[in-house]
Amino acid sequence: MEPLAERLRPRNLDEVLGQPHLTGERGLLRRMLEAKRLSPMVLFGPPGTGKTTLARLLAEGVGKPFLWLSAVEAGLKEVRQAVERAREAGGLVLFLDEIHRFNKAQQDALLPHLESGLLTLIGATAENPAFLLTPALRSRLRLLPVRPLSEEDLLALLQRALRDPRGLPGIPYEEEALKLLAQAAQGDARFALNTLELAAAFGEVSRESVREALGAERFAMDRQGDRFYDLISALHKSLRGCHVDAALYYLARLLKGGADPRYVARRLIRVAVEDVGLADPLALRLAVAALEAYEALGSPEGELALVEAAVYLALAPKSNSLYTAWQRAEEIAQAHPEAPVPLNLRNAPTALARALGHGRGYAYYHEDQEGSFAQRYLPEGLEDLRLFEATGEGWEARVRERLKALRERFAMKEL
């Protein structure tokens, strides 16, 4: 029998979880399928997020043959064979996993066949393609991020697996065990399903069977009944509350208990943007650098970089202004998704666009500050919109002064 993760592959975009920016009603991939027009692309994101599945669905949706290759094993010979198959079939979708592994010569070999449309390339990588693909290939591809699944998405996936006839119907389970597994999977759907299948082999999906399936090392921080997400929550809230000693204590329990340091590092980055923000803009740079340092050094040496970031974040001034402003912005954008952009702000690349008034009256700030403050920026009906308020500490006090002065200048022009 096929593994559970393979049996439960989504059969259409509606079954894909966690990627609304690609598969939602206005998602780019859904619009491609509706138009039956597929563009070459690279899907980049962590393992277990559905990159291969999306590629298969796209090929099926446009009615083209699908060919899977791994750039770890394939070379110029396999590319030439793919081209021959494409000629015989009148075109095909070439899915190239780990595309960043191809060297310059191998990447260049793809270019003429992308230009001719013979191959529709869909690359996949867990690395940043902007740095690892040649400029010539990158310019011909759309770079589309595939996000880790949230705990809510993973929980929904696990529940589906226990109901779907293709999955494990009839297996008794505890809801708390599914929540535990959704958290431990850290955004990886494949890992979540593989672990669920192993836990189910013990007769039921309970907290005990999930712990056994996860392995003692991966879930050691819960050895005495402490939930991993409670420790993560305690770390985050200690950092937010400026209690450096508590933050170090919870960080030590996590790392010594077997938590993935990369996951902890990502949470530190979240604290830097959610709870420090513009109160200390250097916090984000340091948190990202801590993750990079850990990746370079590994354990245990790299863990000290996480310690440095945690201490810095705990002692830093705090602000959640960015977080709250973004929440408001999302609400307003959802409530007014089609509000027309003012004509003076619109792009005017053609004579027709200019004839329609696009870009007319736009005042370039560096040459005409007075005109820049006098022109319209927001759509009609939203002119009084105020989303960002600089309410934090530290450097954000300077931001607050600047924001007040700018809004006063805009208000004077509106009178």
C-alpha cells in the first residue's frame, strides 16, 4: 500500500491547504488554470509544503504530460531526453526538484526550450532561488513562495486523513493527540502524515502513540508532561515582557529538550517583527543573523547565537505598531478590494494609458515636495484612512514625531 502522504495528495486546488496566495479565489495558480495558460516558475519553500503536488495539479489542469526529474541526479543527458519526449508529445511540464543544484551549463541548457515553449518548467527548491539561479534563467521564471502550513492547516489535514476513505477511516483518535502532532510537525505536511500513519499502527492515535511515533529525542522537551507549545509561548511572552532571565530559562529548556533550534530561531524573528518592530529596527537584523549563524555553525556552537538574539530581544524597547497596523490594513483591503487607484499614481507605460490620464499630475517627491503632499494617494472614500500609529518605545519615538509632522503637512493641503 502507498504511504498515507501519497494516498492523500490533493486531487484539485480546493484540497490544497495553506497556500491561499496561490490557490485561493484570486490566487495566481488558480487564475493560470482558469486561463489554461501555464507560465514557467519556481516554487520555493520548506519541505512538505506541497510543491510537487501543485506542479502535478498544474500539469493536469492544462492537459500536458508531467515529467519529474531531480536535479541531484539528473544532468544534461536527462534534459536532452526530456526535450525529445516534449517534441513527441507536443510539449510537456518538466518538474525539476532541487533546481538550485543545477550548475550554470545545465541551467543554460533549459533556456532555448523555455523560449520556444516546448518545455514548461516548474522548479522546486527549499533554498532562495534569487541567489542560486542564473540571471538568464531567473528572468524567464516566476518565483512563487510556498509557505509552511500553519498548525491549524495541519490539524485540518490530520482530521481529513482520519475521515477520508483514502486515509485511515475508523482509527480511534484523541483530538489533543492531533494538536500535539500538528505542532510537532512544524509546518511539514509530509512529516505530519507519516507520523500519523506510524501512530495509527499502534491501534489508536493517542498522545502516547504520537509521542512514540515522534521519537523520544524529537519530543524530549515534553518528557515530564510539559507541552512544547507551552514552552514556546512562555519564551515568546517572556521576551515580550522584557524578562531576560525567564527568556533564557525557557530557551534552555527548549534547546536541551530537543526542540529544533531552527524553529526556535524563527520564533525569535517573529518576536523581532511583532513585539519590537520599529522600537529597535536592528532587532530584526540580529534575529535573522542568529538563524544564519546557527545554520553555519550547527549545534552546540550555533546555539549561542540564539542566546544572543534572545537576550537582545528581551532587553530591547517594545512596539507592536507594525503588527496592529498590518491587521487593520488587511481588514480594510478585504473590505475594499476593488477601490480604484487614483489616476496620478497609476502606471503609464503606453500612449493609451497616458491618454486615459494614468500618471497625470504625479508630483515626484524629490523634485516637488509641496506637490507631493498635495496629491491624492488613497482611493476615493478612503482619504481619511489612518492605519499606522507609532505608539512604541525607543526609536519609535522619533518615528512618532516624523509621522505627526507628515500627517500635519498632508492635512494642511487637504484644507
